[in-house]
Amino acid sequence: MTKAIECINLVKKFGDYCAVDHMNLSFEQGQITALLGPNGAGKTTTISMILGMIKPTSGEVRVLGMPSGTKELRQRVGALLQDVKAADGLTVKEVLQLFRNYYRNPMSLERLLDISGLHGDVKRRASTLSGGQRRRLAFAQSLAGNPELLLLDEPTVGMDIEARGRFWDTIQALASDGRTVLLTTHHLEEADAVADHIAVIARGQVVAEGTPERLKAQTALRTVSFRAANAPAEQEWLTLPGVEKAECNGERIRLYAQETDVLLFTLMQSEWGISDIDIQSASLEDTFRSLTGSNKQAIIR
Amino acid sequence: MLHMFVAQTKAESIRIIRSPFFLLFSIAMPLAFYFLFASMNGVDKSIKSTTWGVFSLMSMTAFSLIGTAVSQFGIRLSFEHQDGWVRLLKLTPLSPAVWIGSKIVSQMAVHLIVIVVIFLSAGLVHDIQLTAGQWILCGLWLWIGSISFLALGALLGTLKNANTSVAIGNVLQMGLAIVGGLWMPLSTLPSWMGSVGEWLPSHRYANGAWNMIAGQNPASIDFIILTGCGLLFMLLSIYIYNRRDAV
């Protein structure tokens, strides 16, 4: 089966700034994938290259087995962008009908209105809708062509918690029809709630990837941090029993492990000369932050 | 392809007609100025072998169409660029040729409506001495001549900042109208203004219609300047769009 999206060694430079730095991504069809990362991580740049809106500096993007940005793909891919204002002068219904006219196999107006929850506002001018309603109209526009692949750039910005929950349900319903969905977000809980697969992006690179369960397994880790008078080289830290990740923050060494009892015992018996021990359980948020933060000393197994 | 074009043209026309700026600056203001200038100078008072009631009608219709082309086509293009609308449309199967083609067709349809509305309003209020042929020929001249100003609009539309576009658009519209002799005849303007004005496409645009109501043909210089400016603006805007796409 062809992959929904493949990015191979993708690089995008804006002058000296490298927004996307040798990114490799590969998404299966029929899945919901989240690109998770802080602002400025390169999520929108990546989406723009997948859509063919900007050309990569080097590397390749293939979408549904085709080079990005082809005419055929515009029939089969729907996209929700950031910062697009509603068309002035047209009503909700007129906007949706206009967009339906662009595609050979459009989604029915009824279903678009169901999904956007704008049945009561069909005769209203799009420009008079509230922020959340506009976002929902834009979402319906992205679905007008009944797309196989849906790219959503920060879809829930400006939505309240309730609207967000409804939106996640809609995404899941759309994916259960066999559609592929790729969304970007900087909310960990959003990626966790909706995605089958999460790619964590930082500084233009994929720093971790997997199912939410696999990424969450790391959050079950506990951390042991301490001072060490004569610590060995960093590579040796990972050979200690149960250690999955290690980082060094100034004088303190921090080790991440599923199970800390054996680890502590080993440490106490070692020649490291450890003192000032602190044991904590790391949260999902901590893991995310340590993955995406600027702490370059993080070593991930 | 055809149904896409029809749907897009319909949507673009609706957007222009529903715009409050269109009603105000393309219909209400030119009509108000027409009735003001005509009554101030005397509807039946003669000017250039015609009367003020007819002379000013042609000037103000030309003024309205220049404004409609510059703002509804040009400034709107800048806004659509700035608002991300163009970016969004590029991701749909709508091709740029169909998009811009439908914009031009809807713009021309609206120009025709503007001519009919202004001519009808004047004809109903004042007793205007024009033959049916003159009405139709003047209307056609103004309609087809407005293409040159659409080209000017396209050039203005290459500006990515909509606020700059609005500012330049307003200056252009007013400047072309006043210096081109659409408000006051060139002969009543300071002589330096008159000598600039007679070379402006706006003056040539109105002059063709003034000649026709006086029973003559448009001067060849009217054709030359109007077509030349139109082609120049068109080529310039195509050049700018292409260069931007290449980057």
C-alpha cells in the first residue's frame, strides 16, 4: 500500500535559518497522525512543503505516491491553514457551495453543515461569524472535496474545551471512513486524545515518534537525580540497570528509569561518589519538554 | 471546468455587488456628483457643442468605472492576498486562469450594470438629448474602455500590503479623475494641470465619449493612449506575478 505521506531528508532554509532540518517522516493511510511540537519547531513549514506551497531546499516529499503540489493531489487533499480570513460578501452556504464546485466528487452540503454545526447559520455572511464558527467553516471548506487526505494546521486554535472535544470526535469519525488525517498541534493532550501516531518535532527535526502509548511509556519513568564526585563517561550511564535516558544539568546527573530500586542500589555501591539524591516521577509534560527543549545534553536511547 | 467558471463568476459578482464600498463609491457618489455638477453649471448650458447634463454624465460614468476597476479589482486583489484567500484557493483544483478569468468577467458584468444604472438615473431625471445610437455607442465605449483600468487594477493588485494598495488606489482614482478633467473641464484647470491631464488615460477615456455625444468619433489619440496604457499595465502586472511565482 502506498504511504499517505513520505518526507525523505527534507530540508528548508530561510536564509541562514534552517526551519526544517533533514526531516524523515512516513505516515500510513487511514491513520490520524499528530505533528507535535512547540511554536517555531517547523510544523507549519513541513505542512506547507507537503502541500506544495513552498519548495524544499533539498529532499523529497511524496503524497499518496505522487510528488507534492500536483493537480491530481489538489482533488484528493483537503487543507485547513492558519490565518485565512473568511471571504467577504458570501454567506456560509454560498462559500460551501462555491468550494463544492471545485471538486469532481464533493461531500454533500448536508454533511458539511453537520460537521461544522452551522445549520442555523447558512444564511449568515461568513465574515460576521464568531472566531470559533469561522474556524469550523474553514474546516468544512477543507472537507468540501471529500478528501482522502486531510492536513490540518493547528485546527483547534481559538476553540473552547467543549468545541475541541467535538472536533476530536469529528476527526475520528472522518478517519473511520478510511481517510488519512495529519494535524499539527502544540498541545500534548490533543495529540494524545486524537492521534494514532505522534511525531514529536523540535528544531526542525523529528525527536521522537510512535503511538501515544509508546510515548506515554516514557512518562511512566521515574527520575533519579544526584551529584557525583567522580562520574564516568556519559555512555556508561545508559548501561546501568533500567536506565532509558540520561541527562546532565550542571553538576547534577538525572537518570530516567522504569524501576528505581535496583538502580539506586547499584548507584550506592558504585565508585561514583554520589550525594544529594532526589527521586521523582516524570509527567508526560516533562517528557515532552525534555524532548523538545533546548537541552542538548539529553540522550535518548 | 465550465461549471467551476460559472460558479466562481457568480460568487465574484455577488461579492462586488454586496460590497458597501461598491454602492457608495461606484453608484451613489458618482450619481451625486453628476447631479451636483449638472445643476451647478446648468443642465442645458452648452459646453463643447453639447450640454452640461450630457457632458458631465459621461465624465461621471467614466469616474465611476475607473473607481470600480481600481478598487473592486485592484484593492480587492491585494486584500485577498493579505487575507490568505489566494493561498487557500491555490490548494483547491480551481486553476489560476479560471480564477482570474472569472474575476475579469464578473467585473465586466458589474461595469455594464453600473453604466445602465447611471445612464438610466440621468435619463429619468433630466431631459437628455441623445439618440438611441449615441446612448449605446457611448455605453459601449465606456464599457470596453474600462478594460484598460482593470489592467491598472491588476497592477495595483500586485501590492501585497492591502493598506498601501488602498492609499495608492484612492490617490490614483481621485488624481486621474481631477487632473484628467472629469470633474472640471481641462480648460478651467491651471494650464500646467491641463497639459499633464490631456495625456492621462482617464482624460482620453472620457474624451472618446464627449466626442461621440458631440456627434464626432473618438480621436485616434484616445484609442492610442487608452490601449497603450492598458497593454503596458497588463504586461507589467503579468511580469510582476511571474517573477514572484519564480521565487
